[in-house]
Amino acid sequence: MSDRLTGACTAVLLPVLATLCVAVALPAAADSKQPQIPARPLTLEDCTSLTLQTSPQIISARQSVITSRAALTRARSEYFADVQAAASDTVSGGTAGGDRDTERTQDVGLSVDQTLWRFGRREAIQQAEAHLRGAEAGYRAAVQDLIAQVAADYFSALAARHLIEVEEAAVKSARGHLEEVLARIELGVAPEVDRFTAEDDLARARLDLINARASYRVAVARLKTTMGLPVETDMELAEPPPLGEEAVPGRQEALARARAHSPDASQAREAVEAARKALRQAQIRRGPAPLLAGRYSTGLNDWEHGGSSWEVGLSISWPLFDGGKSASEVTSAQASLTRAEADLMNTINQTGLAVETALAEVERTRTRLQVSATSVAAAAARLGAAEGKYREGVGILLEVTDARAAHTAALVSQIQAEYDYRLALVRLRRALGDLAAPAPGNDAGRAQ
């Protein structure tokens, strides 16, 4: 009978254990697996999707949600019966009158315990639910922070790439000026000293190009690091869609949306709710604490029914003197609640500050982008005029080199203004709390 029982238990337990091993191994394998980089230029959405698969920060934040969900299951378990099974196979022996005697005893037992009613169970579950909602809000905040950081690094890399093009054009322009100066010196219509001015301008342009290439290399490496990818990963960045007329909410609407949807504010509110339930539990533990519980047990002794028993009992505990332990728990819980409420107020204020800052930055960068176009046009006109005057012999080379440097600086400012404006729009959405992750495979409505 024992062998059959052992075989039956083995047949049941082995598939269960195998299933549990697979279930435990799958998340770890999923977290450690490197994503497949698309064989095409990556959009901002592509970079964001890859980041959410590989980033250690997201994996860490996800564990807080898993832990809180497990704590909620543990709190809810008190509403269910605790069923325990036990089995033993005991061999005992001894000697009596010179004879050796052995005895084998096999016992199987089953017990069911159920807490029917206890003060504080509901509050414990509500506290665990608040912790879970707070962890989920914290996870959303981590996701949105990471999306904003990816956008910042992505736009920084694109801006650096365009700056290389500007500096390459500047080197070409400076080289052309040097060739023109050498030709004029040879003809005797320009002083020899102009050679040094033109060579210095070309050298400075080449240095700016070297710096631009180095900045692009570092910017791409920073983006890869943020995405959780090795720096040697090969990838190319796609150009974002053209800027359009972006709808920006008014101040009051933006503040209302942020306070209602910001994951930071949600997390702080759930922390207050959890602290409130913890305080209630501490007050309940001061007593009186009634408990209504039941128990049923049955078993087999040498595979024969050994009888069953049940009991239902009501007990009340009241700590009359505990050295101030229960009172100090209430005081501590009250202090935690007060601190959580203060943190909530501070978070709401910080949310308002973030919205105000984001709105101001959107307005500033949008105006700067508009002004930069005028500056580029004016700098190009001044460069053309300086070059014309120099060719006609009524201008000096210094005017040309200064105008060339001013034109390059205007182009650089225009590029930075464009990507600063794009990033300001992303940061505004983060402040509003609606910077959602892109849907997999969705190329429509790309973030700007």
C-alpha cells in the first residue's frame, strides 16, 4: 500500500514541479534575452520599445509590482481555509528477552483550519491593495521617466548628427575661402597676411568638425546605454517626422490633468491610503482583539481510519501591559501617516512646478525655433555680402571669416532649437502624466 501511495504521489508531484520550474525560469529567460534590433533606421518609438524590454531600471521597477501583488495574495489568504496534509512512515525496534522486535507505523493526516472572523483582516487587505496600486503607479512613473530620457538622448544624437553636416559645410566653405585667398595673393590683389587668416579659419572649422563627430559618437553611446544595449551595438537612427502645430493645453487644464493622471501623485496618494490602513491596524492591535476560528482534522493510522475531530472557538485578547509596545506602534503609524500626507502635498506642489516649467519651456523653445530661422537667413545674407565685397576688393577677409563663423553658429543654434522644442513637448507630456509607451509595431503618430 505504501509503495502504491509513493508511486501515486510521485506521478502527481513530478508534473507539478516541472510546471513550477518552467514558470520560474521563463520570466528570468525573458528578462535576460536581448531583443532583436530591426535592420532599418530606428525611430524614437523603436528605441523606446527596445528600452522597455532591456532596461535594468524597468526590470527592477517591475519586481516591486510583483512583490506587492504577492503581499496582497498573502493578505487575502486569511479568508481561505488552511489545508495541511501530513504523512509519516516510522520503523521502531528494540530487544526484549533476547529477541529483536521491530514495528512499522504509517500515518496519514489531514487538517483544515479556518479563521472565520478577525478584526483587522479587511484593513490589511486594503493596505496591501494600496501598496499594489502605489507600486503600479511607481512602475508607470519609472516607464515615463525612462521614455523621457530615451527621447532626450535620441534627440541629442540626432542634433549631433546634423551638427556634423553643418561643420562639414563650414570646413568646405573655409577651404573655398582659403583657395580664393591664395589665388588672389598670386594675382597680387590680396596681401600675404590674408593667407594666415584663412588658414586659421580653416583650422578652427576642422577642429569644430572633430568636436562634432566626437559629440555624436558619445551621444549615440549614451543612447545605447540608456536603452540597456552594449555600446558596440550597431544601429542607425531615423529622422523624426516634420514638426507641425502642436496642441498645448492651457495652464489650468494642464495642472488639472497632471494632478489627476501623474503617476507620481498617484503613488503618493496610495502611500497615504496604505499609511491610513496601517494606523487602523495598529489601533486594532491595542485590543480588545476577538478571533473566531474553526478546525477540522482526520487521519489514517496504518491505513485504518483513526477518527475525526472538529472545533470552533471564540477568543478575545487584550494586551493589558506590554511595556508601551502597542501604544508606540500607534504613535509610529500616526507619524508615518502624517509624513505620507506631507509627501503627498509636496508631490502635488512638485507636479505643479513641473507643469509650469514644461509649459514655459515649450513656449520658449517654440519662439526660439521661430527666431532661429530669421537668424540663419540674416547670417547667410551677411556672409554673401562679405564674400561679394571681398571679391570686389572693397572688403577685408576678416569680415568673411567672421560672417562664416556667424552663419555656422546660426545653423547650430537652429538645429539645437528644433530638438530642444521636440524634447520640451515630450517633457510636457511627462509632466502631464500621459507619456505612454508606444504600441508594438505601431509606426503611426510617432512622438515628436
